Amino acid sequence: MAIPRVFISSTCYDLKHIRENLRYFVRTIGYEPVLSDEGDVFYSPSSHTHDSCLKEVSTCQIFVLIIGGRYGGEFKGGSHSITNNEYREAIKNKIPVFALVEQSVYSDHYLYQTNIKKNPGFAESIVYPSCDNIKIFHFIDEVRKQAENNALFPFKDFSDMEQYLKKQWAGMMYDFLDRRLDASNSKVTNKLLDDLTLATRKSEELIKVLLKATSSENAEEAIQNVSAKVQAEEFFRLLKVRFGYERFAIEEIDEFEGAEICENWYDYINNVDDFYIDEFEHEDEERIVLWGPNSKGIQIGHYDGDEKVMESDPEFERSYSAFKAISNEERRKLFSSLREGF
């Protein structure tokens, strides 16, 4: 049974006792804690240890950020801390972040914020008892100024952290169950609306073409062309839904348009940046997954012994076949409509 993985990010030395308690707490509720100082991160021989930490973040479902008084080591080739970059990786992958800051550090941050407005030079030059670097204050501001997922909880000791996380994770579970109920109630309605939209678009195109048709033979060909165009559009609607897009960026549409048309739909998508096919072992099964930019993946195959078995996805296969079948001119029109946000 899959269980949530919780990445615990902080400076290691000044918060070591906190990290140990948090590791025990996460295990007691049945989740898997991931801490770099406990050997939970795989350090690939072909990668820098800092990159390995970031990759491990993307495999987790929950991210706990603890901000203490030590800024910590800087990330390779940059001016930000390793913890700062781990946090940014979690935000990039839309992983729920639960941020906590030591009360004394939070108080120093308030003092810094009060003085920086009146006398910036003074605020940046004085000594703050609980912090070794004012970059910690910039990090706190970065968390607070996020458009979403920007809660920051000050704590005095581990009991404060434990109570806060229990309440927050209980609230997250309630929200999940509530959304699941709403999704169940609206699933049939959404399916009907999708089918109606598809039928309406097909009908509109059919009427336009049939009015111009001069013979039954031309009309039949026109009907097939219209059906193919609508199914080709459905391919990109499926991509939006299955990979969690609100809307494709213009740059991504340009990449889709420039990608080589392949035999299989997943090979075509694999030619686009931010999509990649990965093979890994999960629950004693070697899986083949097509990953997208929003940390969402679609299993496209598996291994039966040493034999690679590609799995069928009728919706993608049917719509991609239509996409391949339409003319280059129709593809240009399709990508043009994508840019307009059909």
C-alpha cells in the first residue's frame, strides 16, 4: 500500500533534536519521513548531492519546512541555501508545504521588518541574537509572500509543532474527503457537458461543410474530415485533463507544433520539453511512466520479466490517430486555436 512521503527540510545541526522528534512523529501516524541526514535520500553517483536532494523532494507528497537561526550551506553555484532550494522545488512541484519558524527567529524577523523601512543600513548591519544571517529574513518573506500555500507558524518547542501538524494534516484529510464527495456528485454532470460540447462542435462543423457539399460523395468525405478534426482537438483536451493543465503556455504549444509526429502518442509527447518517459520499480513491478511538468504521470507500460509490455489507452490512441490523419493545414489551425485557448 502506498503511503505519503514527508520531506523534512531544515538546517541539520541547530535543529537536530527537532528533526529526530519530527521523524518519530511522522512514523507514528503511518507516513514515511525523508531526511537527508538519516540516509533517506539516494545520492546518485552521477549527480551532485544537492541535485539528489532536489530530485528526492519531487518524489514526496508533503513538505515540512523548518526555519531556524542558522542559514546553512549554500546550494552549489548559487547564493541561496540548500534548504531554500529544496523549498522552491516543493513549490515548483505544487507539493503542500507546512512551514514552521522558531519563535525567537520570528521575533528577530519582526524587528528587522520594523527597522528596514525606517533605516535600511542600520537594519542590515546590527546583530540579531537568534540569527546568523539576514538571508533568513529574506527566506521568511519569500514564504509569506507566496500567492498560495504561504502559512508560516512560529513554534517554541516540538510540542507546538506536533499540535500544529496534527491539526493541519487532519484538516487536509477532511478537505480531501469533502472534495472527493463533490467530485463524485459532479462527475456525471461533467461527463454529460463534455459529451455535449463535443457533439455541438461536431454538429456546427458538419452543418457548415454539408451546406457547401455538391454531392453525397463529397458530403461523406467532409463528414470524415470533420470527425477527424474534432477527435484531434480531443487529444489536447485529454492532455490538459490528465496532466493537470489549466491552460497550455504559448511556448509549450510551439513545442507541440514543432515536435516530430511519431507512431505512438507517448513518443510524440516525449519529444516535448518537460515531458519524459521513466522506468522504475514500484511494489515489485517495473513500471514505465510518462511524466509531465506538473509532477503527474501516466503509466504507459510495464515489464513482464525481461519483456517490455506497452499498455493500451484507447482515448489517447483514438484521438492521436485522428491528429496524425488530419492535414498539415488543419494542424496549423488546431495549434492556432490552442493559442487562443479553445
